[in-house]
Amino acid sequence: MSPKGLDYELLNENVKKVQYAVRGELYLRAAELQKEGKKIIFTNVGNPHALGQKPLTFPRQVVALCQAPFLLDDPNVGLFFPADAIARAKHYLSLQLGGLGAYSDSRGNPGVRKEVAEFIERRDGYPSDPELIFLTDGASKGVMQILNIIIRGEGDGILVPLPQYPLYSAGISLFGGSLISYYLEETANWGLDINSARQSVAQARSRGITVRAMVIINPGNPTGQCLSVENLKEIIRFCYQEKLALLADEVYQQNIYQDERSFVSAKKVLMDMGPPFSKDIQLVSFHSVSKGYYGECGQRGGYFEMTNIPPETVDEIYKVASISLSPNVPAQIFMGLMVNPPKPGDISHDQFVRESKAVIESLRRRAHIMTDGFNSCRNVVCNFTEGAMYSFPQIRLPPKALEAAKRAGKVPDVFYCLKLLEATGISTVPGSGFGQKEGVFHLRTTILPAEEEMPAIMASFQKFNDEFMEQYEDYKGYSRM
Ligand code: DCS
């Protein structure tokens, strides 16, 4: 019978090629084990609320009132909601004709985009134009929109760091482009080596590929590094020389766990550099309500800001956004609240600061517990998580383990992570899902499990790892660093 309609063999080949490790083989096996009754610690996805993080009170109060506006007419509303939450809910309802049940402009509500622009101005010290900010359903949607408008076919290359968050590899395959990788240097705390990027671009060109854009993830996922201003300047100079647009994924900008390098946005560094860079470099910066102390992944809120993008291109992006009518409206309110938190003197200010600080300070302690835990394990080395939500230890697998993996028909780090899952219930993502140098193996775990559970999780990991190494180590050598 000849194939028809939605039969697999007729599907878009780009769809078939897509791989997405964060919800890949390990995740599926973990879900299966959970069904069989095993306790699983889901450290594979950066999904803070799923691991017990409580929502911040103020934003939920405001959105609750926006969702149930009849409460605002209740004479007792003040008994349950503070006056600043009530005022803010009224503010958003006045901005959004028809309330949360109505579509917004396809770029997002203009009032919320103005709040985002004001936030960017306060953060960077440079003007930001609300007309060049689009609200999106999570940063993922924004990244996909931008990749979609850039990529014409295989001849277009996007420069992506390895290891990388697989949204980029998956998006590039889905749109039929070519991923051009540059390596982050593990021995230099996952710093970026611009020469590696330069070589990759030259090689891609020799294969006839036009490299169009460069992705940076700052702070890094899965690698956790915070880029220095010097590094960002090098990247910008490089994009200028090579005529690349810069896509700056800055969703972890509030997740910083050291005091040496605070977050500095690509936009600020670009503007600080002045002309010709500040007038020439085409920059798109992404942010999200899923991370930081909000961690509101399920709300699906995000934005991107465009700098130096030609107006005709902005129009095309607007046109494509219009096909989906409107980004999620409740999520837009979360974004407005995230970029415009309660101010000193507001009734909710102190509670908001207390709650948000507690989240970041606990994450900082957890980052230390994890890194120290991994570094005390046999054949495991791990850079400190300077930012973001992940720990990415290197596992030096003994040759016998590599042979056993081969016999089992598994990639070595998948083999290790599956054994870890079966033995301990800890569900991680193998490093191969993010890209890593040949012959070097990692796993990624989030730093999100509850702080009080962390010591037990690390002890359970250590016990498994010791036994694994005992079983496979022959003292002849390891996979190389
Ligand atoms: N960019 C980076 C670097 C991310 O890590 C994520 C999510 C996103 C964008 C998309 O976030 P939203 O679409 O929710 O705004 N990170 C995934 C991860 O690695 N684990 O969990 C989610």
C-alpha cells in the first residue's frame, strides 16, 4: 500500500532528524520506573516548582486577581489581598482590553513591553524601545521564531557553543539549517575560546556554508559559567569581523552564585563599546519567567529584545508572530511583574525581597554542595556552578566501562546515567545530549532538589559511583580529560 497523509515515511525529514536529550531516553526510562513505583529524583529538567520551590506570593496574588476580576468588586477583597497587589491587578486589567481572556497584540501587550523596556534601561543604563521587544511563550518560542526567520536551508550556519542547551541543535535541525559548533574550554572553567569559534567559521565557509549568527548562553547551560566583560567584548568584535548576528540567551541572568563576576548583558557591553559596534552589531537578547527566583516554567512567559535589526526584518518577525495571534496573556502579566517588582515602601516589598533572596541564597548553597560532592567522588571532576541551575561533572570512565557500554549498545555516558538511574532513582541527562569533546564524558544534573535532601542525594550518588568504578576500573587508564 502506498503511504498516505500522516504516515511516518511521508513526514518532514527535518522533524525526524530532531533530537532533544532533556526529554530523551533517560527521561523515558525514569518515567517508566516511576510508574513501577520507584522513587525518582527528577534532576533532568530545570523545573524548580516541580522540585518543591514555592511561588513568590506577590506575583501570584496579582495574577489571581487578574484571572478572577470579580474579586476586585468584593468589599472584602482587602482582607485577602494587599493593597499594592490590588492596585497592580487593576493596572494590568486597564492595560489589557477584555482582560486575560482576550488576545493581545501579537508582539505582546504594549504596556508590558514598556515595563520590560524600562527594566532593560535600569539594568544596562541605555535606552530600550518597547517597539523592539516582543513577548513570547517562554524564551523557547522566541528562540524558535528567530531561528526560523534566519535559516533558509542547509547553507545557513548558526554558531553554537558545545556543550549547549539542545533547544539550539533541535531548532536548527527542525528548520533545516547547519549547526556550526565552537567549544567551551572545560579546563578554563568553561570559558569561551574565540579561536575555536574562528576556526569553526573558516571550516564552515570552506564547505560553502554562510554562517549567519552566533549563540551565546550566559550564564551557561549546562556548563554554569558566567561570561566576563572581556569575553563578551571579544565575542562582539568577532561578530563584527565575521558579520554575524549575536543571539544572547540570558534566561539565567538572576541565577548567579559567586561575587567575582556579576551578570552583564550583551546589550550593555555592546553599548559600552560604542561605534562602530554599538551601531552595527545585530543583537537579539532572550529572557524568561521560567528561571531566576520566579522559576515559573509552567506559565510560559518570555521576551526578546532586538538591537540594530533592520525595520523590514522586524516587520517580518511581527508578521510571523501574528500567525499565532497572541502570546499567552497571563504569562505576559508574570513578565511585567518580574521586570517591575514591588518597590521599597510598597506593602509587599519586604516579603517579596525576603522570598526572592531566600530562593537565590539557597540555590547558591546547593551549587556548593553539589560541586563539592562531585569533586569528592572517584574519577569525577566538576567546575563550580557560577550561575544557571546545573552541575556538569566530567565522569572519567575506565576502559572496561567503555567496553561494557559498547556491548550493551549504549553511548558510554548514557550507559553510566542509566545505571545511576536504576541504582539510585537520580534522573540526569548524559553529556552527549549537549555535545562534548570526543572521548570525554559528562552528566548534567540540576541543582534544584530541596536543600535538606541534597546531602542524601550526593551520598547516594557517591555510593553508586564508587561501586561502578570498583566494578569497571582496571587501573590501566581512563577516558581522557
Ligand atoms: N534557554 C536556555 C539556556 C534554557 O536553559 C531554557 C530552558 C530556555 C532557554 C527555555 O526556557 P523557557 O522556554 O521556559 O523560557 N531550560 C531547560 C533545561 O535545560 N532544563 O529545563 C528547561
